[in-house]
Amino acid sequence: MNNSKMLFLIIVVQIFLVSNLYSDEIDYSEDWKETLLNDTCFVDVDSATYKSYDFSYVLSNIDNPGFLRRRYIGIFGPNYRRIEFFFRTDRDQSDPYNYIIKGKSKLGDNIRPINGNITLVAVREEKCYHVGAPLAIFSYEIKEPGTREGDGVYRGILSVMFEFYKGKIVFFTPSDGSYYEYFHKFVGVWERYNSNVRNKCIFSYEVAGFFMKLPYCEELIKSSEGDWYVYEIKDEFKQYGWENYDHEDYVECWWK
């Protein structure tokens, strides 16, 4: 084999290896963190400025004593299977930056109790459009109990846009789509306890809808015809739990 053919073969092999490396990527949490920290529409502030504020209201989707606000819904694994979470968070009395999780998850017919922590990493204040909504960045660890074969732990980075109402932290809900890409996005992985199995797991309040789509899920989501700001689940993935998905659809009470 002459040198030119050998060089061509090496290039083809390298392209194949690189393309497979990217297509097989599972954990986007560090990339998500860097995206949040490097967005030039926000400026860093000392997290201690927000130390006295309680984020539990905007982290929970179940109110005490059990009133449901909204579900967390997202994708699990390479087929983008539907997964849901309901949990309440309470501020850790010993650490003002930490929030304690307790709730349940549902993947197919598998419902598991979960507990864990959401920890404030950074707060950045918005400067481009002056919408008055800071960006909070959290790390999270959500654990299944480990009493069944196949239990594991969810880990990743969470982004939350918030605002103030009467001195308290509440949801930021813009009508024009501003910063919806950062609105309650959990980006991470699930790791099985007793093996090296890992799966991509990304979730939010909506998977697809008005201005809303999950990050790192381009294979799953498409723009609606005629409405670039409306996103839909692609037909080929509807068999994985998305047959009747509507961003405002009825929420089952499996979590009680």
C-alpha cells in the first residue's frame, strides 16, 4: 500500500472514531455548567448575597402537604424513554446552600422512591435584557434506595431562572420566551450502583412546547411546521412513552 492510500485510510479511521465518540456521549453536565457560567448576558455575583433566601419553593414540584404544582418530565437512555419525577425539597438547616429531596420517579411501569440533595453552586445576574431574573446554578444527586437490582443515582447540573415577589424567590415565567433555554433544566446522567451502566437523563417541566425544549436532545425534538417557537416530539420516538404527550396534558397521580 502506497503512502497516499495509507494516509487516506488513517483519515477515514480518525473521522469514524471521532464521530462515534461524539454520538456516544452521555454526560453533558459539565458542558451545561460551562454554558451557564460563560453566558455573557449574565455576570457573576457572590453566592453569599443569596444565602438568606430560600430556593425550596422553585425547586419542589410538590407543595407541603402534597399539593401538586407541575411534574418534572424528561428523557432516559439512548431511546429517549419518558421519565417523570415528583419531589419536595426542604432547606437543609445545617447548610443554607443545600436542599434535601424526597419523592418518587417513574420510568415505564417502574416507580421508585428517591431522596438526595440539590446544592447551590453559583448565582449570576442578568444584564442584557434587564428582565430582573437571576440565574441560579445547582448540582444535584438523586438516589434510588438500592434495594432492587438495577437501582442507581442521578447526578448532574440544574439551571433555574427566578425572580422576587414580596421578598421571596418565585418562578420566572416570561411571556416572550426570554431565557427559556435555562428554565429548570436538569442535565446529567443516571449511574447504576452495581455496574458501569450509565444513561443520559435530562428533564424539566416540559420536554417540548412553546419556546421549550430539552437541551442535548436534538434527535428527539423538532420545530412545528409554521411555528419555529413551538417544539414537538418526533414520530419515531413516540413509542417510548410519548404517544399522547402534550406539554399541558393530564398528570397521573402515581406519585402519591
